[in-house]
Amino acid sequence: MELSEFTPQTAFHELDEYTSLIALSIIAMVDEEYGVTLNANDMSSAVTIDDLFNTVKARA
């Protein structure tokens, strides 16, 4: 998938490239960049990129 194809409604769990290692990388990046701690439940319950964004935004 090309970067230009990602939208807020993209279901990131369905992407071929998505793995548990990617999830850990997202958790670490969000913590470093925004000071927000995500956990595995947050990653599991977020279906779309927008869901994940809203979770981070609510805790920032």
C-alpha cells in the first residue's frame, strides 16, 4: 500500500505489513513523540487510524 492510500478510515490491522512488532513500534513512537502511553488493549480496540488518533488525542 502506498502512503498516499492511507486515510483516517484505513483499518490498519488488515494491512499485510501490520504485525505485533509494528504495534510495539507505534506504542513506542506515541510515547516518545506525545508522552502518551498506549497498551495492547488500545491497539486492539482501535480499528482505524482515526480510532488510534482519537485515543492518543484524548490522553494528550
